[in-house]
Amino acid sequence: MVSLTFPSLICLRAARLFLASLLCALVLSPGATATAAPPGAVSLESVLRDVAASNPTLAARRSMAEAASDRRRSAGAWESPMIEVGVVNLPTSGRFDEDEMTMKMVGVSQRVPLFGAKGLRRRAAGEEANAAGAASARAQFDLYGEAVAAYADAYYALESVGEAIRHESGIRRFAEAARARYRAGNGRLEEILRAEAEGARVRADVVRFQSDAEVALARLDALRAQDAQGAPPTLAAPPSFVVPADPASWIAAATEGHPRVREAEARARSYGFSARADRRAVWPDLEVRASYGQRGRDAMGMELDDMVSATVAFTLPIFSGSREGAMANEMDAMARVASAERAEASLDLTREARTLHAEATAASRMVALLADTVVVTQSKALEASWSAFAAGTTDLYRVLDLSHALYAEDLELLEARRTLARAQGALIALTGRGDLAGVDLPAIGRDGR
């Protein structure tokens, strides 16, 4: 039996108070709180600028939009005129003065479309260019949203690494304190074992969070078309994100002028113009021909007048009516398909906006609940537990349990913030509106350039 004198009890109580104050300062240090970005930190806005400037998918989409725009200028153009140069009625002797009808001739012919088929094809190509531009803008929406999500994954994975390292540091001091108490005969072996097990679990968390951060950073580097080397960059905190109470603004932004809707509308108009052009192609075109023949002198030496010829011809599309009619019917069917796709896109975007608003609202409320109530209350409970330990009314392992609970709540808060930030990226992918998501986006033109 161990007996303690009054001075030794005072020393033990002082040691407990010192240990409690030291570990309390370590364990209760706030985690997952927003701080000012350190100098040189990579911001979300700079990442988005890199995506806009360097992403190869966006570059390909822009080139496709430019190619479609060039096709619009070439579609529906008139056929090139035909120039003829030669001789007419030249005898086999090769002499130009044997026959009065021998001429040196130059001629030109031109097909003239009369009934607007060329103009309709030009308008169809213009709508195809609009559809390609909308597809390019849609790709920008998607890649910006993906970049925001990858940034959030990387940032909060790195924050989780820091939280786990901070907790592991506290657990090491827990273990040292437990061993000291055990050697002094005032502790339990259970406290040492619990602290060692907690430390091993936290070290496994560090490895997992580091792996998550590396995966997210690799995805982010791929979106930025960069091959990062060396230590992970320091990331600034993502911009704050306020979720409105009513999803009406999100629904309106998603459905009004969305690239998916504009692309379907443009393709429907393009198919309609193509159908009209095919039907107009059944009507005959006009072909104009003119020639000038120069005659010299006849065999008697008399000067012969030059001769001019001019003809007008019409094509007879006798065998093309069924072909052009079938092509026009096909284009009409494709126009109906595009119109149905436009209606489907509007319904899908409305559903996605409603779903996203519900998910973002839940994440926002979870962040507020954890940050303002759960973590604060858990911190107070841990602080009270330290006071009880310093007073000798509770065991160290109970403090360890509360410390682990606070660590778990801090990680849950980080996960809720990550979920909210991913919803921020999904909103950008859905609407292309940085003002709704609180993010300064690079410009997105209606033509995707």
C-alpha cells in the first residue's frame, strides 16, 4: 500500500494541474477554422485562370467552334464561274483563213441559284456554328465546376492532415502522461494502451488524408495542364458560399440560356433550315453562258466581224425530287429530335438545380450546426473533463475519449465544408454563374471563346 504525505499530495495536484493545462492547450486548439492565406498560396481564382488558359479540352472545343464559324462563311457559296478559252471550227489544215466560222473564243458560264437554297444552307451552317459555340461554353462550365470540386478535395484533405497531426501530437503527450502516472503508481495500464491505440489510428488517418490530397492535387494539375513537382502547394481557403433559402434563382440560372439548351435549340433550327434547303433544291437553277469569238480575215483578205454568243439554261431536277424530298423529311425528323432534347434538357436542369439546392442546404446547415454548436459544446466538455482530471475526480482515459470525440467532430466539420464546396463547384457547372457561387470566374462567352 502506498501512502502519500501532505507535501506529496500537493506536488501531485500541482503536477496534475500543469499536465492538464498543457494538454488542454494542445487538444483544444481550434481546428478547421478559416485563416488568412499565407503569402504565395495558390487561390481558387488562379487555378480557374490556369484552366481557362491551358486546359487542352477547352482549347479543342474553342478550335471546333472556330472551325464551325469558318464553315458558315463557306456554306451556301455560289459555284465558281467556268472560263473557256479555245478555237472554234478550225480546219484540220490548221489555217484560220480557210473557213469564215473559224474563231478564237473565250467564254464564261455561271450557275445562279434562284430560289434561296444556298442562303438556307448558309443559315443552317450558322446555326451549327452556334451549336458548336454552345458546346464549347458547356465544356467550360463542366471543367470549371470540376476544378472547384478538385480544389475543395485537395484543400480539405490537407486540412484533415493538419488536424490529424495536431491530434496525434496531443495523443503522444497523453501517452507520456499516462506512462508517468503509471510509473508513479497513480495511473492504469488501460490509459497507456488506449493512448497508444489512438495514436496508431490517427497515424493511419494521416496516411489516408495525405493520399486523398495527392489524388485531388493530381486531378487539379491535370485540369490546369501542369506537371507539378516537389512538395504540395499551399492552398488558400475556398471562397465562402451562401445558399439561398429559395432555389428559384438557381433554377432560373440553370434553365435560361444554358449551353445545353442553346445547343439543342441551334441544332433544331439548323435541321429546319437544311430541310427547307433540300426542298428548294428540287426547283431548277439558272445557268448563264456567254462567249466571244474573234475572227480574222478570210482567204480573200476581207476582215470578218467577231461573234458573240449568250445562252440561258435551266436545270431539270427530274430524278432528284425523291432524293431531296427524303433528305428533307430526314432533316425534319432530326429537328423534332433536337426539340425533344431541348425539352429534356430543360427538365433535367430544373431537376438538377432542385437537387443541388437541397444538398447544398443540408451541407450548409450541417456546417453551421457543427461549427456553432457541436464542436463548441464538445470543446467545453473536454475542457470540463480536463478540470475534473486536474481535480482528481476523473481518469485520464475519459479525457482521451472526449478528445477523440472532438477530433471526430472536427473531421466531420471539415467533411461538411468539403461537401458544401463541392456543391459550389456543381453550381458553377450547372449555371456558369460565378456570382451565384461566390467565385470570380474567367469570362465565358456565349460562343465558348
